[in-house]
Amino acid sequence: MIKRQLEAQVALDLQEKMVLVGGPRQSGKTTLAQIFGPKEAYLNWDDPRDRARFLKLDLPPTDIWIFDEIHKYKQWRNHLKGLYDKYRKEKQILVTGSARLDLLRRGGDSLQGRYHFLRLYPLTLDELGKGAGQSDLEQLFNLSGFPEPFLSGSSRKSQRWSHQYRQRVLEEDISSVETIDDLGKAELLLLHLPERVGSPLSVNSLREDLGVSHRTASRWLQLFERFYALFTLKSFAARGLRALKKERKHYHFDWTLIEDQGARFECLVANHLLKLVHFRVDSEGRSMELSYFRDTAKREVDFTVTEKGRPILFVEAKLSDSEINPHLRYLKRKFPSTPAFQVHLKGKKDFIDAQDNIRVLPARKFLHEVSLLLDQGS
């Protein structure tokens, strides 16, 4: 069984407050939650019997209550507030859901000060163990980091899972909480987005293709992000850089949706970096952010990590061990003290460029080392 990175933090946070765990559907939240209590402690809103027990407060006599998908109930916040205020000295409460639970708080934050929020994302190379190597990385690349398709070891099963997953996100997760007037066009948007990974996202272009308003296309994109169908990055901006601040790029948690191999690898690296950054934000309260760089001269670097607005890491992702991206050199020269890396999936080169002190190395090495790099940069 794969030990999830979040397990120790959940255990620690449960000692202080209730814990909300959000993340993409089928990323392992239920499996993680069930580690912390017996089977009878787990109630799922999608199960009619569990839903009735939750509403009637007919709760199990266990030391912990685990509630899954209860954000689909309009009064879930007040319901939880009442339970926590009454039983916080006696019970631990763990809540999981396939949505940004920290953003689903209409009408004020009735849970303020009562919870810790953590995000569980799909598997990354570091979670497979220190001995995980090139074959493990290629399996992630080909099958995705979601536990079910990854552990199946089958491309056919992975493709089938991915097709069903995309439909369920829209029809079961988003539609259970939000109203979408034209579900067909929303699904069409979700189908076309993987083709645009790696390029700045133009809402105008999307709305023209779909024949909907700018407002509608923007709202659908926000919903896709809130329910973990995708995530977006803004452009890194700092003094002396003519960055295009309004342009955003997007990536999918299921990178197997992307047919172009280079864009898929970029998406895989984006997922690894986002997971590491968000873990530090959620568990340590650090002001870290993952972004990318693009300026008015069309210079572009895949990823930047900042802390309190200061760059602490630059990363360029390449399918093979090609020449160093001149745009990475440009950014490195602007911030010479910031570590810069060009990582490749299929090459073998591993060296430090003497000209600009840029490290070129295989992705499997970088993804094992990057966690330490982020801590050194703080």
C-alpha cells in the first residue's frame, strides 16, 4: 500500500481542530480518511442511508466521525459548526470532498477558526518511495497519478477510466452543487481544453468556439478549477520584467488527457510542483506560489516558484535533453541567486552549465530532490 504524503499531517491536525481534505475525485481521499477510524465511522453523503443518519444526527459511537461529500448539502457548514462546537472535546471530525471545501462557504465563514484545510492530489514520484526510478516515472506519465489507473498497470484501463472520470466530474460533482444551463457545451469545453495545455488560455477564443458569452466561459472555467478538473497558473511578475500579468496557463490533474507528449510531460511536472507548493502552504502557512513566466517579448519559462513574491526556483520541462532554453538563461541572469533547472523525461544528461549555473538533469532525479530545494529556498 502506498503511504500518502498527507497522512502524518492529517493525524497532527486532527489533534487541534476538525480537518477538511479537498482534492480531485478518486485521488485517494476516502482511502486516506479510512486510515483514521473504523469502517462504521465513515458516512458518505452519496449513500442515502448515510445521508439520513447525518441529517438526523444519528452518528456512530466512534472517537472520530468521517464525512465524505457533505458539501453537496446546502447547510453543511452550519451542520458541521454545530457538531464541532458541541463535541470538539470528545470527537475528531474529518471531512473530505471533491471540491475546494475552503471556497464553498457562501454567506460567510461559519467554520472560521474551527478547521485546518489540506489538499490531496494524485500520486507523485516521491510518494512511490526513494527507490522509484525511470520505469515508475514512465508509468506515471503513461497512466496518470490517480491511484486506480496507475495501479492497474494497463493503458486500456487507464484510457477507459479517464473517459469516465471526465464525465463524472461534470455530471456528478459540479452539477450536484452548481447549475449549468448547457451541459453539452460545458462538456465540449472540457474536451477541448487538453489541446491548449502549455499555451496561454484565451477566454475570448474559447467563447467564440463554443458560441457562449465571455461571462459563461469564464464561469465554467472557474467551476472546473473549483472542482479540481484543472488548475491555472498566472505569470510571474517582478520589477524589471515586462511580464504579461493577465495571461494564465492551465493544466489538468489527469495529464493523460493530453496527446502531445511534450505538453503532457510539462503537465506532469506542473502537478508535482503544485503538490509540493500547496502542501507547504496548507501545512506550514508559507506564502508560496507556483506560476510561469512570459513577457512582452514572448520569452517564456515553464515554471517559477515564489515565496513572499521572491523567486526561489525556476524550472523548464523538456521531453529530451535538448539545448538549454535561452529564455531560462535570460530569467536566470535577471535573478542569478535563484536555482534554475532544465529537466528532461527521456534524456541522460546531468550537468551544471558553467555559463549561467543552470542544472540540466533527468526528471526522475529532479522530482526526488525538489522538495529539499524548496525548503532550502525559504
